[in-house]
Amino acid sequence: MTEPATPARVHRALTADGHIRFAVLDARPLWNGVRLGHPHLEAGACACLVELLAATLLLQSRNFFSERLQLLLRTSGLAKALVADSWPDGGIRGALDTSPTQTEGPWLAGPGFLQVMRSDPKGQPYIGSLDMVEGPIQAQVEAYLQQSEQIQASLSLWCDPATGESGGILLEPLPQCPPERLAGLVAAIEGLEVVPFWERDADFLCRWFNQGEGAKILAVTDIEYRCRCSKASLLETLAAFGQAKVEELFQEGGPVEVRCDYCSRTYLIERGEITTGEPERG
């Protein structure tokens, strides 16, 4: 019998002194999902996508996964667009579109923008957008938190495209955090750079930023990389295009094959399966 896949996990915690709130993620299982779902992408592109997935989950953990959260990053680098879509039930998916014109340069580069889309349990949306700043994904999210939510936070993300070792940590000093504790936190963040990726599991990171044992775990959430696509939802989307667009898709007369951007699953669609709500042309 095949053993079930180990989920990624987000640990939401508070330091023993009560001055720093943080969330830790071991994202290695997400790397496996991205590589399986996007076999056409280079390892470097997959690493970028895993980091965006990790950033999305760490942001979502601030509200204890009570809402759906999507991050969209449009860039002028080799990666034209990246999207991560995270749900309250612990499911997450992502996609990356490569630039059709560029073959050299960094995966991420400005100009561009980060868009954050939230949906509360009632489905009410909130959309915030911010022009790209200089730096990697973690710099974009830190800038968003500071400018859009007035939160001073530090986000560290990592993903080794050679091994898939990946993860992240979001740290938020609370208002009464004394200067000496804040200085210790900055030193810990800088010191993390010399710690190998494979050593950065949740237990280690909790001890590292708590400066010893005793961090209070507030919640642990299992995360699974999975798509939510189905033929029914695809037909509904195609029907919304309108009859003219549908006829264009089927102009050769036979069925068309449609691939999901999130998981690479393909669906064979017949023209007669789509109901646009408009009368057929005679």
C-alpha cells in the first residue's frame, strides 16, 4: 500500500516572552506538487513559484486560514506572471507563465506589480495592489504589509532548485517589543543565512527565533498542493465566453483539448457540451 504524501505544515507561534509572533513553513512537499503539476517548467521557475506559494500561506496564517487568499505577481523578467491560490481548507495551487519574448535574465524583474486578493468566509472580496519594489518575492510581500496593512514584518523565503529544500518564516514584533529584543531578532534573521536549508525545519526555526525552547504553538495547519479543477467547472468557464468565442475555439469542427494551468491535467471538450445561453446560429 502506498503511504500518503506528507503534507506541508504551517506552525503559528508566539515567543515565550510574548514579544514576537511568527509563522513557520516547511515547503518541501509543495516543491513536489509544483514539479509534478508543471513538468514543462525549469527548476528555477518552479523555485520562484514555490516561494510565492510559501509567501501566500504565511500571509494567510495571520488570519488562521479563515479566508481564501490569492497572490498575483506580474513581472518583466523571464516569469511573466505567477499566481498562488490558497484556500481555508489547506489546499493550495499555483501557476507560472513564462515570457514569450525573453530567453535570458532573471526570473523576476521590474517593472511589475503585486496584487493581493482576499475573500472572507462570506465571499466578500478585497483587492490590494502595489508596484514591484527592488528585490525578490519576500521584499514584495514585506512592502505590501508595510504600505497596505501598516505592519512591520520580516519575511524570509528559500527554495533550492537543485534539491527542492524550501520553506519560509514570517516574523512580526508586537508593539511592546523592547529594543534589545528587537535587536536580538534582527541578529537571528541575519544569522539564519548561514544555516543550511535542510536544517531549517519547524522545530529548529521555533528554537532559533525564540532563542531557546518554550515557544507557544498557537496552531498547526496541514497544507496540500492540489488543484480544484473539474470538467464541470471548465465547461462553466467556457460557457461564460459567449457563443462567438466558443465557435472560434471549435472552428475546426472536432473536439478541443484544454489544459489546466494549475495542474497540467487535460480535458477533451466537445462543442455540444457547452451551453452558452445564446441561440445557436442556423
